[in-house]
Amino acid sequence: MPAVSKGDGMRGLAVFISDIRNCKSKEAEIKRINKELANIRSKFKGDKALDGYSKKKYVCKLLFIFLLGHDIDFGHMEAVNLLSSNKYTEKQIGYLFISVLVNSNSDLIRLINNAIKNDLSSRNPTFMNLALHCIANVGSREMAEAFAADVPRILVAGDTMDSVKQSAALCLLRLNRTSPDLIPMGEWTSRVVHLLNDQHLGVVTAATSLIITLAQKNPDDFKTSVSLAVARLSRIVTSASTDLQDYTYYFVAAPWLSVKLLRLLQCYPPPEDAAIRGRLTECLETILNKAQEPPKSKKVQHSNAKNAVLFEAISLIIHHDSEPTLLVRACNQLGQFLQHRETNLRYLALESMCTLASSEFSHEAVKTHIETVINALKTERDVSVRQRAVDLLYAMCDRSNAKQIVAEMLSYLETADYSIREEIVLKVAILAEKYAVDYTWYVDTILNLIRIAGDYVSEEVWYRVIQIVINRDDVQGYAAKTVFEALQAPACHENLVKVGGYILGEFGNLIAGDPRSSPLIQFNLLHSKFHLCSVPTRALLLSAYVKFINLFPEVKGTIQEVLRSDGQLRNADVELQQRAVEYLRLSCIASTDILATVLEEMPPFPERESSILAKLKKKKGSGTVSDVDDSRKERNTNVNGSTDHTTATTNTKVAASPSSDLLGLGNSSAVNSVSPPAASNAASLLVDVFSENLPVASLGAASAPIIEENFSRFVCKNNGVLYENQLLQIGLKSEFRQNLGRMYVFYGNKTSTQFLNFSAAVVCHEPLNDHILLQENRDGTNKSGLLLNVHTKTADPVVDGGAQLQQILNIECLSDFVEAPVLNINFRYGGSVQNIAVKLPVTLNKFFQPTEMMSQDFFQRWKQLGAPQQEVQKIFKAKHSMDTEITKAKIIGFGTALLDGVDPNPSNFVGAGVIHTKTIQVGCLLRLEPNTQAQMYRLTLRTSRGSVSQRLCDLLSEQF
């Protein structure tokens, strides 16, 4: 062992450690330790007072013995006495012993606290640091109660040294994590923000860690940190590596601080101040530019530090989701990492691109990398990277590439790792249903899925294909023919037998005209699988047989013989025996008419949430609102604000048209075939359209201040995160068509602790009452009511940690309105009641239908709407960059059609659309004239109702 110097060493300790190392057996070690413990005990109890050096030496020996795994039941008082020493080495050993061996229930806590208080007030920076380190290391509730006021005071005091400020910030961070309810928010909270301007980067780094945690808890108290964080980040990313020599790590300036600052900015929405926002954009562009530069060092530490800052910057860009240029650049940068030799980089790139795929700005850019992702799926060695590739393919899928992606997933499924096969099966089933333009392709895909991975096809998958086939007349004959052919294979998976038995029992008559699939052949084919199946499948096949008796009287005798056999009537399973007896008796005594009534075709299934998606959500079990990502809009000019909306996976509708119909507006026959037509009032119409019923929820005013900070961001978009704090994330995805809309609200528990007494209700202000009808439901049906009704089915009052809750709002606009409804959320967390009120982005422009017009028609209509009360004009200064593509995207997102070549001035933007309400339709024309030199806009709106013109002008002008 190394020699111990006489100046600072303890020779007795060194000898003891050497003796322990030289022990040949466990027994010899225990014997040596017991001998030493007896010696130390005698020294502590002896009449002769020990000097500081001896106490330090013996306490060190006790500490070493404890670290070897032996219990120590004495020496604590001697360690506490060392705290009062004026020598650093003795005080250090005392604090070390206290931090390791003393628990929060010790009788010595009061003495320890007194010693710590003395050191904190000593103004000796070394002693203050030792005391702060001890508080943070112990981190008990008693420590928090004793020093919750002292530590913040030290942190913001003007005469505190930099090293002590660092320790105080980290100590306060530790106490806030262990006992957040004991840390008082006071004057120091506003002063701690200004530590971001401190000259010492170590203080800034420690303060940033603290502010991140505090901002997640009380974001409003730390809003001012945004501008300071942007300023500090700007100075770092624009500095040369030689400017910050003490904080430059392998040619990367202050990487840890940069990452923390970027993470702090993710606690808030994009800055509203144009100057701050522009400066932040410059910082992010600089970081992206540096990623393209040749590396300044070949060492892995350089690339790790550089990429850490880059990925955090990309996370911030994704979080803001407001700068299309940055989002596309981030996507391209991540695309370069997809083929990087470093596995971790490939994994992180795929994970980040999954989130980017949900943004309407970067979705198309992500799709350009589809071949690279498919190649990764085929060649990647690491199963976790392959799983991220599957997730990305799922996220980037839309109507244009659905068949290619589903085919690749099916191909990969044959060799996929067993741990992810079930998840891939669920995703293939969801995508096949969601993007099925031709439902014959959907049937082929699901049957192929069962053939390839039958053991991993859950009941939800084959249940869903049955529901869709029954609800769609145009696919029933093809489905019957396809399953008949599939069942002819020598070896069929049991799930295929289930699907075949159900479909042939219902629709076998559609293919019975072909001699190759006559009724007897169909029956013999199904019965040939009977003996190989489990009891539930045999029960299903018996039901199919009795259906055959109704469909095909010519095979009645053959089937009755099977039902009469001893294997059925005396079956050991009571369910099979009962079915055989009852079906046989029914076929013998019932008339043809009664038999046809009892055994008629199954009625269409009611519309409901896709059980496949529900299973996928349960399997993923993430704490984020990842399902908002699945809500990404496809491109469709017929849907407000996007380019091809499809069925949201959370509530897949079975419509009569080939394309998916989220709102069910294209077909209400499926609902009406189950229940008689409802009354003709407005609310009953909603029942027919949405097929959802729920008990009435009480309406109450929101007791919390209404949060509107992200409201304006949703005027021109329908999907994203509406609200987020350290506990809860609220995500939205919505679709509007004419005067109807459906909004999915996702509540994500970000903590590991349950939310108790959880409730969420929609509250509308009086001005809204006569104009908009909302119905709120959870997996149920809706009852109609008054003009404004909010019906709520009692939700599960407990939301587990990391779990997610979904709520569906069905909306009908009856007339033009101004005030938006408020979502009021209440729950209990950690003993305290949380009350959050968020304004829902249900605005008048959501009910736009875009209208294409020629130049002559536009100006003719423009003149017709020339009355003073029909026009509203506003001149305002640009708040954001005057980018042409962004402006176009916002006008389209607002809901109108963007008319090219109409205005004589090509730099102007012209749009047209119709606001649909229950009572009236309001035509709207708009003209936006940018002045790039003056950084000004002039917005003119003309509609047939003055109130609509004013409201639309107010909403749209806030977007530029």
C-alpha cells in the first residue's frame, strides 16, 4: 500500500487496514476486527481524555469497519465531538461519520444540528461547505425542517463565496427533492434566478439544476429565468473553446451547463418576446451548425459532449414545435445519425425522430428516411434499436406509405425478437385498420398476421377484424372466401380457426354458390379442425354449426349427427355439453321462421374505442402522453388545418365509405341498425352521430386561475401538449368537420405516485351557453340534454404512476361564439389537492371548411361583402419571423383554403372558407398583406356577420 506521510496520515489506521488486507480467511478478519473494536471501546471509556487526533483516528477505524459490512453501535458521540473541532481534518472526519452512520431517528440529531448551525454562521467557507454537504448527504426531513430557511439565505447572500453558493444550491436541491413541502417559497426565489448571470460558471451550473426543479413545481415564479437562460446559452454557444478554458471539456464549451439550460427552457413554451425568441433560434441554429463541423478531436469524450448538447437542443426544438425550419433541420441531423457506427447514437436518433414524426411541420421530412429505417430493422444487431425502428415506422406511417410499412413489419415479424412480437402484431393491426382504403387489403393483412405470428395475436386483434367485417357489407363476401381458402392449409393456427368459424357461420352463404365452397365442404373443413382446438374455440365452432343449419338446410342432418355424438352430448366440459344439447334441441323443435329469427346475422357492432389500441397503450404503459403522437394529422385539404386527416387510433370508426371517418359523419347506419332513430332535437342528433352516452356531470366554476399560455398555439393546429407541469401532462388531438368536432384529451401522470380522487370536467362560461354544445364521455354513450350539456361518466378516481387517462369530448357548434370552454382538473397528490383549470382550444375557426375560388369569383364575393359592419381590418407589428412558408402553413392551419394567383400582388396571401354552425353558415374571405421592410402586417376579413369578422381577426392576428 502507498506510504502514509507523517503530516496528514494516521499510522494506526494504515496498519489496521494493512492487517485486514493480509487476513487469509473471513474468520481471521472478524477476529482482527473484534480485537480492534475492543481496543477502541476501551480508549473511548478510559479515564484519559483523548486528543483530537486520536478521536479522528479511532472514528476513521470505526467507519472503515462499518464499510466492511459490520455493525457499529458506539463511537457516535465522539464523532459529534469532532464537529466542534477547529481543525479541518478532524471536522471533516466527524461530518463523514455523521453522513454515513447517523440516521434521522438518532438521539444525537439535535446536537448535530447545533454543530451544523454553528458552522453555517461561522462565515468560514470551508466549514460552511462541510456543513452544507452533510445536510445534503443526510437529506432527512428533520434536516429540512431545521435548515430550510438558512440554506436559501446563504445562497442569495451577497457576501457568500462562490464555492459556498454552489454547495448551497445543490443542498437546497436535495432538500427540495426529499421534502418539497418544507421548502418555503419567498423573496429568495426571485433572487435565485439572477444567479444565472453570475460570473462563476460553477455557480450558474448548480443554480440551473435548482431552478429546473423549482420551475417544474412553480413555473410562474420562475418565468423570468427564460430570458436569462437564453442570454447565458447564447454567450456559451457563440464563445470559442479558449474563452471558457476552465469549463471547456474536450473542445466543447461548458457542455453540462448548456444541457441544463436547454432543459430549463423545456419547462416553458416558446418565448413571446420576439427578440428573445430570435436569440434562442440563433443559439439552436448555431448548435445545429456546429454538429456539421468536422470534429476537433477524435476522442470519444469530445463526440459525447458535443452530441449531448445537440440532442438536448433537438429536444427543445421538438418541445416548442413552432419553428418548421428548425424541425426539418433537426430531422435531417438525426437522419445522419441513423447510419452512425455508434449504437447509442442510432438508438437516440430513432427515439427522437419518433417524436418529430408527430409534428405537422417535420412529418414529411421524417418520411424521407423510411428506407434507412427499414434497413435498420433488417440489419441492426441490437434488439432495442430494432424496437425503436419499429416505433418510428409506426409513427411515420400515413396513407401514402401504409402498405409499404405494414409489409415490412410483417416481413420482419417472422424473425423478430420474441420479446417485441406482440407489440409489433398490435401495431400492424392498428395501422392496417387505420389506413385501410381497400378493406380487402385489411382482411388479407390480418389473416397473414395470424399465419405468421398466431401465438402472439391477442384476442383483441381477431375480435377487431370480426367487428369490421360485420360492420362493412362490401367486404363480407371477400372475407368469407379468403378465410375459406386459408383454412385449407394443413396446419392452421387456432386464431385463424376462430376467425374462420365466426365469418363462415355468418357469411358462408355468400360463397356457397361456388361448388368448390359448397355448404357441406365448408362444414367438413371447419369440423376437420375441431379436434385440434381448445374448449373456447370448440364452443365457437358449435355456434357456427347451428348457424349453418339456418343458412343451409341441406346440411342439417349431417350437423345434427355431429351434435348427437357421444363426444358432444356427454362431453366432460359442461359448456360444450350444454351447447350441443341446446343447439340440437333447437334445430329439432323450432320452425324455420323461429330458427331464422334466433339465428339471424349479428347486428353491426356499436362504435367504440379500438380494443387493439387500448391493449397497446396498456402494454407500453409510459408516463408520457405518447398517444398524442399517434394523433398526428395526415394531409387532407377537406379537414380543418391539415392535409389528409384520418381516423384517430384511439377511437377507430367503422364507416361505410372506403376512407376512415373519425366523426362517423359519413355513415350513421351502423348506429341506427342497433337502436331506433333518436328524436330530431340537436342533442339527439349528437347521440346518433357519436353514439356515446354518459351520466350528467355537475357544472362548477373553476376554482383555479385559468391557464391560457398555450391556448394561442392551438389556433392553427389541432394536436400537441396543452399543459404540462412536474406532475401532469395534458395532450390534445382533435378533428373538426363542418359544425361537429371530436377532441381527445390525454392526462399523463408523470410521477411514480398515484393521483387520487381524479376528476376532469368541462365548464363553459355564460356567453358560450347559447352557442356551443359539448358532450363529455369516457367509453360510454351520451344522453342529450339542454342547449349546453356537459355529461360526465364517473372516471376511475385513481391514476397510477406513469399511467395515462383518455377523455373524449364531442362538440357541436350551434352559432358563432367568442369564449372558449375551460377544462377543470382536480386530484389529490402527496396529501395535497391539485386544482388545474386550462382553457380548451375550441375556437370559432375550428369549424371552418376551406373553399376553393377563382380570382373572378373571389373579387365578386369580396365586393358583395363590402358593408362596413362586415369588414374588420387590423394593422399590427410582426411578432415572429415573416417567413412565407410559415405564413402559408398558418393560414391553412387556420382553416381556410389558401388561394394562389388571386391577389395581383404575389406577396399577399388570400384565403376563403365557410364557418359551419348548426343554425347558419358564414362565408369568410381574408387578405393578409405583409410589409417586410416595416415588419408589419395588414389583415382584412370580410364575412356575412360582423361578430364573426371581429373574432376571426382577433384570433388570426395573434399568430403573426
